[in-house]
Amino acid sequence: MAELAFRDVRKTYAGLEVIHGVTTDVTDGEFVVIVGPSGCGKSTLLRMVAGLEQITSGEIRIGSRVVNNLEPKDRDIAMVFQNYALYPHMSVYENMSYGLRIKGFSRQEIDSRVQKAAAILELKPFLERRPRQLSGGQRQRVAMGRAIVRQPQAFLMDEPLSNLDAQLRAEMRLEIRALQRKLGITMVYVTHDQVEAMSMADRVVLMRAGRIEQNGTPVELYENPANTFVARFIGTPPMNLLRLVAARGGAIIAGTEGPVVLGGRFASGQLGVRPEHMQLAFETGVRAGVDSVEYLGGDSLVSCRVGDQPVAVRVAGSVGLARGDATWIRWAPGAQHYFDDAGLRTPIEARDEPVTLIA
């Protein structure tokens, strides 16, 4: 396995720059997930590593080699695509062994590698079948097996689970993560699904419009989002962001009469609180009107309105509320985040918490 390094990597199409100076590292054996909305440049970045897209400027290294001008076949990486890219007329065994055969490996070495990969992926009973005879999850395993037998320095995966149903995606997330740990492989995984990113990654690279918005562990992005984009992208439902206005020597939520939620230096900007960190209360906290209640089994999602601003509250079990009801919302000061007028997060000190909404 090997490290990957990006140094001021840029990509331009017809004079329009779509990747804006990306710099980051993937350490040996690390599982890094690049996540972001459609069109943010995550797949383009991955394709530049693979050699399927030319770099406009900057540098990409795989191990000790700068690979900017190397052909894909010379980069010693393996890529798993969204559509699996299996040969329909070949058996599972033939699909997995194809890359080794065209490189001239001996029959004995090919069989050894295929059998080992098939055992790891639980594909031995299916080696003689054609792709059309397999389920979606089994075809995904074959695509992974074809990559594993090559024993590359790094694995690249481009939205590999997007064609699977929700239950199978959840199962395959666990399988891919377990496989990566078992083999100790360096893996870069691209997805638009923040649940995949948070549940699988050692480190998450969150992109928007060709730039890295934040780069860190899932816990860091969830607990300390760098800006409002990260705060809203990470978490389901996303973080509530409430406009603030100055009043009575502090800041209150716009459209309400109080209480004061932050100290005097926060005269504007936004207050952020995650739905799962909020609680419903009776005549204490911030007054809200109920728009809807979604019962999800283990918990309920209550959509409210504070002033003219929407708020989501996630609470355990069922709640005795319905559309049109009035309620109150409260939270602990430690659950608050503050974002300035530019959308950047500023740490809140203890002296900035004048009101304890939850004792």
C-alpha cells in the first residue's frame, strides 16, 4: 500500500476552473471519504488520481512517484465504478482474473490470487456464474475482487453503492469497511451520501464547488463544523440555523421576544443547534409552533417554527403534539454553535452563555 498526496491540484475545462487548488494527504492504510453535493468536483478529483482526467496544474503523488503524466495502467491503482463495469459474457472467475491474464501472470499465480480474493469476499460458490446471474451486492463484490487480485498500492471507489437499495447499501458499507481494515489497504471513496461518509471514513474531506470546506474525522466535522455549509451538510436532519438579532444586552432569535441566548458580542449571525440536541418543554425556553410530526418508530421528528424560522427537533419515542399546537424548545448551552455573518464558526466561551435553557 502507499500514501497519496495532493498539492495545489487544479482542473480547468474550456477556461473554467472546476477544481481550485486542492491540497491534502491520504496516509498509508487510511480510509478517506470525499463527500459533497453533485457537481462539487469529488469524482473529477478521483479520476485525476486514476489518470482518467488530466491535471491542469499541481501535483499528485502515489507513494514516492509523481503520477501527473503517467498512463492509468502505470499508476498501480485499482478503481471500482458505480456501474461495476463487469464483462457480461465472462464468468465471475474470468472477470476477476482478466487484469492478471492480460499482464501475463502465470496460471498458478492467477488462480491463487482469485481463490484468495473469492474466499475473502465469499464468492467461491459463484465463480462459474455470469454477472446476470448475481444480485447487485454480489456483482459489487466481484468488482471489488477484480481490484483486490491486482494488489495495487491504492483503491479508488466512485459511488460504488448508489445502485443498491437502502438495506443492501447498509450491509455493503459494513462489508467494505471490514474488508479495508482486514487488508490494511489505502482507500479513497467518493460519495454524495453523508451517512456513508460518517459511518465508513477514518477521515472525511467535504467539498463544495471544487474546494475543500473541511477536512477531518467524522467526529470533528459533526461536533465542530467550520462553517454553515458543513453544519447543514453533516447530520440527519441537518443542524438548525437560527438568525440572531441584538436585544437586552445580548442576542435573541429573530422573530421572537426572547429569551437572550447569547451574550452581547453576538449582535447578528446565526445560532446553530442540532435537532437531536433540542428538547420539547412546557412554558420554558423558546416558544414554537408545530408544523408537523413524523413518527419514526424509535423517535419522532417534530417540525416547528420559531418566529418565521423552521426548526427540527428529534426526540425519543412518540410525542402528544399535532400540527397547530404550541410548544417550547430548549437546549443546553454546550449544544450551541455560533456562526458569524460570513457563515464561519466562532467558538462560544462560557461568559457568552447568559441563559441556561436546560438546567
